[in-house]
Amino acid sequence: MNYILLGPPGAGKGTQAKKIVDKFGIVHLSTGHMFRKVTKSDDVISERVASGQLISDEIVVNMVKNRLLQEDAKKGFLLDGFPRTLTQVQALDVILEAENIKIDTVFFIDLDYKEVIKRTSGRRVCSCGASYNMFFIPPKEDSKCDFCKKELIQRNDDKEEVVKNRLNIYEAQTKPLIEYYRKKGTLIKIDGLKSESEVFNQISENIK
């Protein structure tokens, strides 16, 4: 059970990924999580992530390869946030072939860019771990956490100008992957405008 999850930023990939790994018992291989660990010790990568720029293919590929070869990934995995470029796809194909690993399905969560901007720029988080969306799940008191009453913050990579930059990058570099996997016959398109549970049902129906 090996899968790839694709879609524009803000399409809900992280939320769906958690649901998938919890239900089917596979490993969540998220480059976002990997990057957040690295940014604590690497200022250059931290700055690029904060501004919405992509990290070099070489760094990302090596990071993912090392994670793929860990023992827990052998029981099945979900790749989230990788691959993002055709170069990364080709590098992943080489890794998979060398290790005799097969990708069963590539799920593409499709979502309109206007909705992406609304969902992403509206996100707010609290240091206690609570999260909100000013449009969909707002706090009871403006800009304050319902639980600890601390001030909510907007992550740098959720700011509208950064989101628009990420969408431009996605359009140019990541969207071509949709056609690549469609031609390979492994792509399944998911309607990202549906509710969270409906999106998950669409995905679950196509997991073996």
C-alpha cells in the first residue's frame, strides 16, 4: 500500500494524509514535516520555506530517499508534498525501481485557486497547538485562542502574498505531474471542494 498525495497548497493534503495513515496503518512521509525539522538548524532552508520558495531537488530527493529506506516505510507509505517537479518524479522513479517499490495510486486533490487562497490565508495557530480558520472555523474571540486565550498567529507561509507565490510555483512546476501520472494510469482525481469527510470517502474508496 504505497500512495502519493498531490494538490495545490491549502487543498487539505495534511488533513487527509492524517486520516489515511490513521485508518490504513501506513507511514506518513511528509516533506513539510521533514523541512520543519531541518529549518530549526538550517537558516538558509528556513528562509526559503518562509518565503514560499522550493528547496533544491537534490536536497529534497536525498531527504525523501533516506526516509523511504527506513524500516517502518516497508509496511506501506503515503508521500505528501513530494514529488513536486518532473525532475523529482524521475528521481523517485529511479529510487522506486532500485528498491522494487510500486506506487499503487496517486491521489490528486483538485481545488480552485481562489478557494486555496481563502483557506490558507485564513489559517491561524496558537502556541498551545490549537488551530483555526478565520473564514471557516473562527475563534470565539477575534484573534485569541478559545482554550488558553493567547494571541493567535499567522505562519509566514500562510500569508496571502506567500500563498500566491507558492501557487505560481505550483502551476509552473508541480501541475505537470498531474498529466505525467494520468498517462501512467495511476492518477485518481479527488474533488477538493467537498467536505472533509466526503473528500476522505473519495480517497478511501480507492485504497485497496
